[in-house]
Amino acid sequence: MTEQQHPMVPPNILLNNWEDDWFNERENVDVLLTQAYQAGADAELEATLAEVSFLNSQALSDLVRARRRPKPSSLKEQALKEMDKLDEQWEILPIELDSLDVIRKALEALP
């Protein structure tokens, strides 16, 4: 039985970097495995988008990439979500609604 190489193999430079980080103890194995996992997932996403490139739709590619690799919420967005939770629970919290409004307006004013 012959062994076939999997089509998704990291480039040698990346393998060498991970190997150096491991042997020189610059990185923990968990970090290296996470980096490898993410690199594989990113390569798979790009390969998939290349396969559907015949559609010639940059908008579709951008949409798929955005949905599959969402950017983490900013601190402002996280704070506003927490404000929404507080807003829903205001009746059981000893916080004045006016205070919540002031905090929300301050958060929304941030860039």
C-alpha cells in the first residue's frame, strides 16, 4: 500500500519555524498546536474560496471570509452588550436607569 501525502501540508518555512520554537523552548506545545490548527483552517478556507472563484464574486468571498473568520468584538462592543444585559435586569439591580443611560451614551461616544 502506498502512502499518499495529504494536500494540506504546511510550507517548510512554517514547519521549520515551529520546530525552532519548540526546540529552543520559545513556545509551549499548546500554542504551536493552536497555530498549526489555525493555519490549516485558514488554508482550507482559502482553498475553498479558490474553488468557487469561477463565480467571480469578491463580495461572496468577502462575506464567506467574514462569517468564517469573524473579528473579535471591540471592548466598546463588549461593554455595550453588557449594558444591554444590565438594561434587561435593571429592575433587580440597585442602579438608576439614568446612570445606565449616561454610561451607555459615554460608551457610544467612544470611537
